[in-house]
Amino acid sequence: MATLLAGTTAHAQTALPQRLTGDAGAAVYATTANVRGASYRPSLLPYVYADYQRLFARTDTFGVKTVALGAGYLELVGRVSQEGYKADSAALRGLRDRSTPVPLGIGTYQETPYGGFFVYAMHDVSSGGSLLEATYAAEFSFAGFKIYPQVGVERRSAAYVQHVYGVDAAESARSGIASYRAGASTVPVAGLAAELSLGGPWHLLVQARRSWLDAAIRDSPLVSTRTQTNGFVAVTYAFK
């Protein structure tokens, strides 16, 4: 599932920054496996949540701001997905590898006095399906410490869900796993991030998000859980 950290109010979208502003560093990312026999190893990757003129990066979502829209911009966006997997275990023998989805589309980040609203509508190049997403994130500050609660919903089309969790007749015949034709999926998501100052521009950032899988995903014979949790731990440098 998608990962996200709500930026601080310094990341205003209504004025284009002429220099790099935001946070960059390195993070260890991890996710729980929700497919039988699939393994998801923690990975050390860059972390970026920053703006530069019309360009932006929000952890796993990247793009370009176009025209002003409300308290933000209409954006052209792309998403780095972690939903693909290789069918190289005994439990998945006879199935094809699931290529990683490549969602591309439009979105907006609306920064308000009540928190940030993120809305995305994307087409997945791999499956021909779609991903719709809406998230609300707030910020609460304490002495040297900030927390960012998040709630949202993700809507995947039937083609998208079928690509990741479906089993066609040929795969069923090869593997002995029951065939499965997936429908569209609507999944609620909740998360919490915490940021601790390490002194100067350096920060420690920790985030966890949980998705509650609906029947369209849970009923797949490939799926072994009712929830999925992902997150990361990052050390970042703040550019102001």
C-alpha cells in the first residue's frame, strides 16, 4: 500500500519556493506480507519530502504543480508502488509474477488551517486499472516533538485488484489454486508519524500505516491476512 507523511505547514503549496525546502535523508522501509508465500524484505532507500519551484516529492508520490487550485495546485503525479511480487515460492508455484503497479495521474494537496488534504486520481500502466485516494493529515507540536495522525481511503478498480490478487484459469490449472476474479476494492487507512529533533536541522522520523483489506482483496486465495501494515524509520535533514 501507499506510504505518506503529512508535511509541516512550512510546505505551503500556495507560494512556489525558489529554493529546496523540506526534508531529505535515508530511511528503512518495511511492509507486512499479505500474500501467501511472498516475502517483503526491509529496504534502505532515500527519503524525500520537499518542494523546489513546481517540483515536489512526498515520500512515495512525485510530481509537478501546474495551475493554482484552491489552497494548493492541480498536480501531475506518479506513485512508487510496493504491491508487486515474484511468484518464486512453493506456495505460489505455477502463478505468474505480479509486476509492480505504475500509477500516474492527477492530484492536489490542499493546505488549510485544519490540516492537509491529499486527493489523487491515477491510472495504473501495468494493469490498466485505476487508483483513487483521499487522505487527511494533521500536525500537533510539542517540545522538540511532532506527531502527524492520518486517515484516508483508497479505491482500486477491479482491473487493478485482479492484477495483484486475481488468479486466472490458466494459473489455476498450473498451480492448483482456485481461480479468483476480483472486484473493485475500497480500503480504509489510518496512520501515525512522529518526528523528533536530533539537534540543528537533523530529525528522526518514524511512521506506521495500517490498511483494513475489504472482501475484494481478502477473498482472494492468495491473501492470508485481513490487514496490512507498512512504515519506515528515517534520519532526515531539513532544508529551509
